[in-house]
Amino acid sequence: MQTLWPVLFKKRYPLDLRNERFELDDGDYLELCWSCNNSGKTVLILHGLEGSIHSHYARGIVYRLQQSGYTSVFMHFRGCNGQPNRLSRAYHSGETGDLQQVVEHIRTVTGCYPHAAIGYSLGGNVLLKWLGESAAANPLTRAVAVSVPFQLEHAAQRLQQGVSKIYRNYLLYLLRRTYSRKFARMPSPLRVDVNRLKSFHDYDDQVTAPLHGFNGADDYYRQCSSKQFLANIHVPTRIIHSQDDPFMFAHTVPQAEELSPAIDFLLTTRGGHVGFVCGNTPWSLRSWSEDRIMEYLEEN
């Protein structure tokens, strides 16, 4: 219920946004959504698998940022803005090159690097990996990652079990639909029937890995899981995670010795996957994770 409630019932706030088609160095593009009428510090937001600005967590945090005077920039990964991207490749859990280009673009436009970045699920994995790769050279002041699949192979395995199969089936449906729509307009470099792929490991092995230069799903998981990068993070970073996340096992959670001193790890007993709903009555529910994000951004 923690996972499903905000998807079904969370209020979708109206947002004042300006869309920008950002051209990438390899000839592809992605879409950025800038908040209008804000002149405060810039915060970059990264979404989860097949997410967009319409995702419940996206609209919630962008609204909170706007109300607090921040300039928010929501980054759609390639092909997630409702239109296929130009190249056969897309995005994946370890693609940090596009993130780096967007960060530099924000600096060019505003004159400053983003104050902070917030990543959800897959976007959180990308963010943590980038923070670890860049280490002390990273330009952010703050970062927050929510419901991160720290070990990608664990997420693929967990989604094969119990009620988690519901989420697996839905996300695979979205991935297959995106693939089919895209390659109905251009020839695919792969010889694969995506409708026959019934697990994330199968999809990553036959689609994600070959499209992005990995030697199969296991190689992709090994290189791109964020857990191995946590110890090298220098930017003050808050990680929000729940032990009952249906996308991961309880033992997937990093241990204290695997964390950099810069990481503030908030581990809850309940919260689901990007859920974290709290309140005493049904008409007074709010997002606990958004409260924790906003308080962290305000810390000195």
C-alpha cells in the first residue's frame, strides 16, 4: 500500500514549467522541464524507470521546490518525454554521461552549478554512481537519493518473487511498449522479440546490454550498480530507503562500512518503493520523504 497509494491517490499539483529540448553531444536529445518564475538555487531531479514529469513523486517534489523558491530542473532520460529519441540507444541505470552534460548545461544557463540533485529509484542509482565516480570533483552542494536499487541483480531477482511480480509485469509492459514504438519508426540493431521477454534479466540481457555496449545483463549489473560507488562519495548525500521495498531484498541495503562519511542514510521499516506516506488520518496524509528532502536541502 505504501508503494501503490501515491500512484493512485496522491494529489497532482499544477506546475508552471518551461520545456527545453537539450541537444546531446552524440546527436541525440533529451527534454528538460524548467520551473518558471523562480530565481533561487537550482535543484536537478532524476526520475525512475520509464518515469516522467507526470510521475507522482516528480510532480510532488517539483511543487515543493517551487513553493520554497528553488529553481527546479526535471531531466527526462532519453525517450522518456513521450517521444522516441533519435538514436537506437536509450538510457540505463548507469548512464552518467548525460547527467554530466545536463549539469554543465545548467551552469552555462544560470552561471552556477546546481545546488543539489534528487534521484528516484533508477535515477537515484544514476545519481549515486555519478557522485562516486566524480568524488571530490563533484560540483553539487547536496544530493538526495530515494528508493535506490543498490544492486541491480538483486532488483531483477526480487521482482521475480511474490507480489513484486505485479510491478515487474507493469514495468516490462512499459519497456516493451517503448521499444516497439521506437523501432516501428527506425530499424532496430537487435534481433529480438521483446514480447517474449518475461523477466528483467532477460530484457537487460537481450536489449539493455547490447544497445549500450555491455557483455550481457550480468556485466551491465556489475558495472552499473551504485553500491560499489558509495564509499567514494564526497558530496553530503541523504539516502532514503525502506526495508520493505518490494523492488529489493532487505539484505540489499548497504552496511555502515560501505558508506562514505558524507552519507546520511535514513532507513525506515515501512515505506515501500518511493512511497513514504505518513499522517494520522486519510485526509491529512503527506509525503514523509518530501519533508526529509526539503529539510536536508535547507541545512547549512
